[in-house]
Amino acid sequence: MYLHTNSTPDKVTHISGKEYLFFSGFSYLGLHAHPHYKEALRNGIDLYGTVFVSSRIANLRLDLYEELDDTLADMLKHPAAASFSSGYLASQAAVHYAATQGELCYSPTTHPSLRLGKAIIPNLTWEEWTAQTIEKVNAWPDRTFVIVADSVNPLTSTINDFNWLNEINKEVMVVIDDSHGFGVLGPNGNGIVHVLPQHPPLRYLLSASLAKAFSIQGGVVSGRLEDIIAIKKTPAFTAGTSLMPASAWAFLQSKKLHHHQRKLMQQSIAEFAAMTADMPQLHNPFQLPIFLVKARIEKELEHKGTIISSFGYPDPDSPPINRIVVTALHQKPQLETLQQQLKQAFKTA
């Protein structure tokens, strides 16, 4: 059963005139509801309007987009980056280009945004797949491969381990979707890149949504200069409308706010993890904003006035996955209320 609202949730949402605590969605840094960010967005609209009325490859170009791409490349520790109007489009641009570089080797549970055509997703554990992939890539010196994976599995609250890439002994492109890592992982929010092996045969191409952490309807692909130049010649870039220039402006004006909100998010996660340390039904080994709930208590929490994430994914007909999403917006009173509700709900689950 779906719930409907007439407003965008922050730490609360309203359904049929009733207020509920909201522990779902994303916007991990809570920027979409922050007054300073919204003011920056309004200023961006005053400066640039709602859309840049030309293609990224037209003869008249907007300097703002070049500044955004350079900033994103610097944040992702890569020589170059290309911004897109959505995370899905960015991931599709990355994987379409990667398919021209070698045979795609998909990891288990690869996000649908990285799937090309009727992609074959292996039904293996991460450990089984990595062992098979190392053997496959190293055993074929005359074939080229592209490894395709996610940095974070938001359905299991897991950060994937990429240390096994050190065992690859030939050049290989590695495409990683970092939508749930960029802005969240690492001391400066650089994402998965801060722990990726710097092994010479590896050639990284990262994609990410800018919505999950930064509340921008856009996406990015970063990597080597030659790869980004090639991607900027593909239809996904040349034929796609650019992201809203006001959003690019707000992003560039909010770097200090990103840092501040990331600290608040980390504090809220740590506080809630401590509050619920005696609840084995919750799973969050990596201190991500996502707490996996190993019980069907979503309806009881709804009756108590709290909405958590509960839906089938990636297929709507799949069994619901229950998660609690803690963001920078959540403060101690909301966390304490949810803790008490969980204690009561788990007793009867």
C-alpha cells in the first residue's frame, strides 16, 4: 500500500493531515530543507534562470558548468569529470562508454542504472564473485574486461570491499557507481575513492548521483582525461539537457555547508547506533545513514507515527526491504522517539 503526501518530507512528513516522523528517502546531508541552501538556489535562479537554453557542445557555453566539472573532478580525486542532469543518465553514459572498452563483468546486485540491455547479474556472494573475476580477468591475456560494481549496497547497508583488485595483473577498467558514497564516505565526503587500491593496472571510471547526498537533480562521471573527453562526445552528453544551472551554482556556493551537514549526519548516525546497540534486529556495520531492519514492523511504526523505507526493489513486486534512513536533519528528540517505538515494535514482531 502506497502513502501519498502533498509536500516534500524533511525530518517529518504529512499524510492526510497527520504529521509523521520521516526516516526514509535520501538527502543524507539534509540540504534540500536547509534555509541557506535554499537561499543559494534562489540566488542561482536569479542569476541563471531555470535552464541554460543551449547544449553543452554548442558554440555558446556556460562557464559555470566548467567550474562545476572541475570541482567535481577535484572532489573525486580524478583528472576530469562530466556533469549530467541525473545520476541515472551519468551511470548510463559511463557503462555505455565502458562497453566499448571491453567485456562487462557485473557484480552481484549491481544497481539497475549501471545495467546495459539484458545484463546478466551473477547470483553469487561478493566473495565468490570477486574470486571468479580475478581468475577470469587474469586468465585471458588477449581479452579486455570491464568490472562493473557499486560502492555501497543501500539495500544491505554494506560498503563493498575493493582490496581484491590488487590481485588483478593486467589493465582493466573498473566502473563503480558511488551514488550512496559520494558526499558520505571519507573524512571529506570524497566517497569510495579514498579507499580504492591505487594499483597501476586499474583504470577507474566513477559515476554518482548528486541527489543522494547533495540534493541536486544531477549526476557525474569522473576518471582519466581521455575517458571523460570520449564520454563528452557520446549522445548521453551531447544530446542531453544540462542540469539546472541554479543547482550548479548552489552546489558551488555550499562547500562549507556540505562539511557542516556531513558532521551533523555522522553525529546522528553514531548517536542512533549507540541508542540501538542492544537491538540485533538492526544492521549497520559501516556506520552508514542506512540501518537495515530485520523485521516486518513498518506497519506498526506507521501506526505509532513514523514512516520508514519499506518497498520492493529493484522490482516493485519484490518482497519489501525495510530500512531506517538517518540524515543530518534528525536530532536527538526524533532519534529517542524512534528508539522507544522500535523497542515496543520488536517485542511483538
